[in-house]
Amino acid sequence: MAPSKTVSQSGHEDAESHDPDSPDSATEMVTRLAQKMVNSTKKRREARRNQMRAEFLKQSTRIVKNIDVAFEDPAKSQVVLAGLEELSNLLKRKGAIEAKIFAHTAILEKAYLDANQELSVSLKGRMQDIAQLESVPQA
């Protein structure tokens, strides 16, 4: 089936590239789908990071407020100070763990993109092989 021709506004004929059976359009479709998946993943990850940042700021603000209130009453200050010191240490550990998670997420993202690229190249090669087999006349 020959691709249909269209006439552009400049008067030139252009072959339509929207033939769903062509290997190029299938490759483009796979590429668009992969890109859409990557973009969706990035959006979800960024939304989660923003949510974690907001939670961290909220907790930090609440802790500072609690510290201010606790030091207004000298009788409670020693007990509260010990609790806040422990909380501070836990928050530092939490920050270190989150930093490791983000680092590992970046590594996973790179591995995913590399695998995606390999799959894309493999599928494109396979589609070209199929197109060549279809174009060979049968005896």
C-alpha cells in the first residue's frame, strides 16, 4: 500500500507518515510511549520529593515551636531538652536515609533509562528485520 500524498499550504506534496503498519511509526509509537512513561515517573517522583520536603518543613517548624514553648518553663526544660536532643538525632538519621534513597533512586533511574534504550534499539532492529523479510519476494 503506497502512502497517501497530501498537499501542504506551500503546494508541495508530502508523504503522510501516519501509516500504522510502517516500522517507523511503530518505532515512534514505542519511543513516545517510553518517553511518556519516563515523564510520568519523573512527575510522580518530583511530587513525592515535594511532599517529603513539605513534611520536613512542617516537622521542623513544629519542633522549633515546641522548643520555644519548652524553654519558657524551666522545670520542664531538662526533660524536654533530652527528648529534643534525641529527636534531633533521629531527624539527622532520617535526613541521611532520605539522601541515600534519593541517590539510589538516581541510580535506578539511570538503569531504567539504559534498559529502555536497549529495548528501543532491539525493537527497532527487529522491526527493520521484519520489514526486510516482508519486502523479499517469495518464490
